[in-house]
Amino acid sequence: MYRLLAIDLDGTLLASQPYKHITSRTYKALRLAVDAGLIIVIATGQTLSVLQNVCAELPLSVPQIIENGAIIADIHSSAIFHAQLIPPDLILPALSTLRTLGLHRAYHRLHQVYVDKDTPRARNWYRPPVPPVIEVEDVASLYPLTCIKVAGIGDESTLREKRRELERIFDGKLYVAQSSFDILELLHPEVSKGNALSVIAEDLHIKPEEIVAFGDNHNDIGMLQLAGLGVAMGNAHEEVKLAADYVTLSNAEDGVAVVIEDLVLPALR
């Protein structure tokens, strides 16, 4: 029997047009799931502020996974239950390597994101009331401020190749994740959505086989493999589909709701 739904946000739970939002069908499916006794955990690379605004109406009763698992927090009270920041001695090497690879960079702190000046798309990352990114000449100048993660923003055509290079350079030192078509992230080596989901599930006495996880990108693979049912979205990259147990429709076609309606709720009856 399934007891927990772990759901990625961008490209998974959120429809993209005309803006990122949760559709009425998906809202209804999630509420039916909660009414049936399931717990919802949003697992996102996004910030606490994004989750608090986008998911304010969702019935979320437990801590949520933020910043790709670096932060586990209650979105209602903003209480932080678990945090693993980048080791301070690796912040500057990570930023330097991203620059060497020709990537624009972002420096994530809990309540603010900073980016190199003229970073593509950065001004459109967040919609009010989420605080906008702050552009600076060189994000490395923020060091030694604590850092949740650093990100590299670049061209889709070369990003997966650069991800593999970063994995080689920082093997065993930092976790390298791809969270969208143009963003790579470097985090504490013990951080991942899968690891954070394990922490939450253990606290709730939920077994991996009682979890259904949904995702669309490289940073979701760990939790898809952990879950009893790992679901890739129809719009997911092929590497995610290969790691999943099941492929649903795209986020534009309410793929999350379809699985809840057709596979999860019937299994509870």
C-alpha cells in the first residue's frame, strides 16, 4: 500500500503555460490522495520562498525537500529541520570551475539568490512575491558567506557534457545535479533528493516500497530509484525514463494526476 507521494515541482507538478501553476485537476487528485491517507512531499531544487508561494494551497503536513535536498523545512513556519551546506573550502573552487567551463553562476543562500551580471533568464526565474535574484559583478565576491549550493547556467546543447566533467572533477567532494535544461548545481556531497526523502520517510516510519515518486530531470533519479514506484514524466529526459518504473503523461497533460487517479487511489481501495 502506498503512503507517501514525493513530487518534483518544475516540469512535473507544475504546468508551464501560460505560467507555472498547478492545474485544477492535479489539485483535486492531490486532495483526494490526502483524504485517502497519503502524505505529500514536494521535492524541489527551488527555494523555500518559491515553495511557500506556489504550494501554499496544497495540503502539506510534513517537512518538504528544498534546494535539491540540502534543506528540509516546514513551509508554513519556515522552520529548518535539516540543512547541509556546501563545505566552505569548496565554494570558491566550485565557482572557479564553473567559470572555466564558460557557465554563468548563481550563489544560493536561504532567503536570497545571487547571480553573475547578465546571467540568461535569471530575471525571469521568480515571479512576485518571491524575491528576485540579485545581480552582482562576480558572485565569488560573496564568499565567505555560507552557501546552500552554487549553480552553473549554460547552453542546453553542451550542459550534460559539462555535468559529466564536473562529476569527474568533484567526485566524492560535491554532488553534481542537473535541475533543468540549462542549470547544473553543486551541493554538499551527501545531499540529494533521494537522501532527503530517506530522512523524511524514516522519521515517518514509511518504507521505500510505500513511496511513489515523480520527476522529470537528472536530479530526480535518486528518489525515483528509492521509491517503490518511480514515475518519470512524459516530458522527462530519456535518462530519467530509463531509471523509472513507469512513464506517465507530460506535465502539460496532468501526468501526476493521471497516476494518482489510475494507479495510486485504486491500490488503496
